[in-house]
Amino acid sequence: MQELDVKKNEFLRQFETTVDNELITIEFAEQERKIFLTKMVISEHLTEDGYKDKFIQLVLDYIRAQEIKVVPTCKEVKSFMRINRMQYKDLLPVGIAL
């Protein structure tokens, strides 16, 4: 598995990385110290190769470093955060449960 380099593209409002010339993205919307992760785009074979979870993990780590809360509205991020609840529960705003 190759190393992933996560970029925050403010213009397109998405986090992105490239694997084998294929773009993986998570779209976002920001407001009041919260970031809503709204849509993930990744090919099936990259998901099977384990890149989906790795990319989500890197995006969440990036957000944690910015000290903002995460509202996961896309199913992939929600599912990942549910499975890794203890590791990422500090990123959820008060009142948001998975």
C-alpha cells in the first residue's frame, strides 16, 4: 500500500489524495468550528485494497490537529467512526451520536 498525502482543497471543498492516478475525495462543508463530511468518492478496487479506511483515518487525524469537531454525514465516514468509536469520540460535537 502506498503512502497517502492528504490535501485540503478549499476551492472544491474536499479532502483529496491520489492513488495510481485515481483521485479519492471526501467533500466537506465548514461552519462554526465544525466540519461536515458529506460525500466520499473512491473506486471499488481501491476500497478493496484498504485505501478507504486509511484515507478516512488521515482526514480525521488532520481535522483533529485543527481542533475542530466532525459531523460525519456520509455513510463511509459514519461507519468508520462507529467501528473506531473510542479512537474518534472526542471529534464528535456534543449531542451527536453514531
